[in-house]
Amino acid sequence: MSDRNAWIIDGFLDVRGDHLHIDGVAAVSLAEKYGSPLFVYSESRIRHNIERIAAVANVIPFSLKLCYAAKAMPTLGILRAVKNAGVDIEVNSGGELWKALKAGFTGPQIIFNGTSKEVWEIELAIKSGIYAIQVDSLFELSLIEETARRLKKRASVSLRLVPEIESGTHSGLQTALLTSKFGMMPDEAFEGFRKYKDSPHLDLCGIHLHIGSQNPDPKVYAEALEKLFICLAVIYGESGVKVRHVNLGGGFPVNYLRDNSQERDIPPEQRAMFSASVDPVDAIANAWATIEPIVNLSELNRELAADLMLLLEPGRSIIADAGVCLTTVRNKKERRLSKHAKGKVDDWLLTDAGFNLLLSQETYKWYYHMISASRAGEPHKTKYKLAGPLCDGGDVYFDIEGENRLPDHRLLPKNVEVGELLALLNCGAYSLSQASQYNGRGLPAVVLIRADGKPNLIRKRDTLEDLIAGEI
């Protein structure tokens, strides 16, 4: 397979008659019917990704609970597709908790993260009987205990640790360092177990850490699991509490680089992160092999591990490559590279999708591979400057700061014209969930191609009236 077709995924993304097809449906026909920009998701690909991660259960000696990270893409249609695929859910706010319940998840299927939980959110979690509230601080633990006491109920909680583990991901995605805002130090967690071990209003059921997203090095999972298991023994020794689950978070990476010709313009450290390919089964199998000798050191360790459950919170690795953003070229122009560069010009293409839909492209200089959906089968060798529609100079598909974190140009077929449909791949995670109506641009429609190959509209395109909904 040539580099220009390296993005093809059998049964999901392919070329038929030069047109991009998603689960057998022509992207051009979808844009004609539902408009542009348009997000298209594949239920079959979501299920494939879930099955890939669920296979972790085959390489560990205890049970596995998979909780989809709703923040990656929380549209109800996607939440229901995930639920129907047989996994549970992780939420990060009262709003996401409400949507999870609306989508049909039950309390025992839900875990609740977050650093700044309000009392009403804690009340909703307790009343809903969720599996665990992930506790971010000793103050929050006292607030949960106080709320549960007032409600005359018992709250299940899991204490989140910050274990000082650095991975090779983007600095903004590091969540296990002392510099991050998440979690508490192990000593604080031990204090929490000692103080509340006899509380009738708290069920201290687990411990949790998250090493960040898009981790290129599988070794960090072994380091993280080792720290969790060491904490189990300390917690039991100091408080007598036998923790029932350990939560390793998610962070399994997705390969965003699909074309070596584009890849050469990205620095090695960025390339390593964007092209990371870590099999969850291999990562967790290696992690367990690393800590198994520690578990077998004593009868107590074996007893603590005997009935343990492992929780994982994958988001990106379930939804990222299941989503495609279709965008139309709305304008084009030529620009001389400099006043002294005679005859040398850049061809500019202006699309209808900017960082209002793909915020990470601006905040993290994230790379989403682009192809022509209208002419997917043609060679992509012509350089273009690509930009979005927003009233910001930074609304571009290259690194305008000149730090070479993104390619200077995008490669597309010759003579791209206004009206041509382009496709941004692997943008199913943290795109629409972070989107805004900036510049008065409504949020786009979302189509889910069902497992039977039929496209269904799961989110309507915003109308002009939606731009003022809620305003007084």
C-alpha cells in the first residue's frame, strides 16, 4: 500500500470510484444530504475498539470494568452506542452524569471524576447509587461524607492519587505529575482511609490514578500499577480497609499519522506521540507481569489481590479513529511567499471547519490527517496552506507560530477547487465535545453509521435561533 493510501482501514475507510467511503457510505453523499461541516461516526469501529480493549480481561487474574470516558464525545447517540457495546461509563461533571443516566446507564455502571464537584453534583451521584465517586482531595472527601450523612445514605468513593509518573505525551495531557491539578499525594490518601474507615456514610472501595492521554510508552502502565499495588498493602496495614478495585485510568494512544510524506514535516518528539501505537492488551499484560512477583511476595498481598477488580477509563482509544470531520472548501487564493520570491506562491484553501470544531488543533497543535473526500483515490502531492473560517490568524491547519509542531503545508490532489469536500481523520475524540459557537457559527450535525450500514442523524445542525437560545 502506498503512503497516500496508508489511512485506509478495511471495512471502515476505503476508496470506491475515487470517493472516500465510510462504512460503505460515500462521504460526498452524506455531505450532500446533511450539510457541511459534518461529523460522521462509525458504530462498527466503536465496537471494534471496545473489543480490542476488553481483551485485557484475558491477561489479568482479576475482573475488568471498562468505563468509557464520556468527555471524549458525549452526544447521546454515541453514549447509547457505547452502552449497547457492553461497557460502562466515566463522567466528569453533573451534566455528564445526567446525560449518562439519560442514555440509559444505571448507577452501578457509572464512575464520577472531576476536581471541582459541587454539592448538587455529589447529591446526584449519591442518590443515583453510582459505582464510585473519584475523590480529588481530603476536603472533597469530607464534603462527600457530609453530604451522604445529610442524605442518610452511603457514598462509594475511590481516592485519586498523583503518583509523580511522567509519560511522553503532551504537557497539557500529563495528569500524574505533582505539577498537575489532579488528585492527592499517597500520604494524604492514607490519612483519608485512616480517618474515615469507620464512617457509616462512606464506602472506601478503591484507589485511582491516571497517567494522562496519548501515552506513547507502555512502561508507564507497569509503573502505575506497581504504585497502586504497593498502596493496597499500606492502606490495609494502616486502616484495615481492603480495597476492592484499582483504577488505572485510560490514555491508550491512537495513531494520528497516516501518511509518511506529511509525517516528515513533524519533529521527532511530536511524531513519536502522534504515531504512538500501544496495544492495551500488551501494555496491561506487561504491567501485570511486572507486579506479579510483588503480589506473590506474601500471603497478605495475594489475599488483597484475590478479589480485586481493575478499572480502565478509555476515551480517545474508543472514539478517536471512529470519527471523521467532513469540511468543504469555501474560498481559495494565491499568495506570494515574500516580496522577493518572484513566481513563488502559496495556494490557500479556506474551509468551513476551524478551531471552533477542532480546538485541540489550536491549543495543543494537534495533527489530524486530511484527505480529499471527493478525490480520495488521486495522488495527494500538491502543497496547500489550509485555514478555517474564523476571525483569528491562528485558525489554520499548520503551525503559524513557526515552531514546526505541525506541517507547513497539507498535501492534496492538484487543482483543488471551491466546493471540494475534504475529510479530517481520527478526530472523533475531544472535537465536538469542546466545540463552540464562536463567530456565530452553529454546531454541526452528527451522523452515526449503524452496524447495519445505515446512517442515522444523531445530532441536528444548529439553526440561527440556537445561537441565542438561553439568552435574555
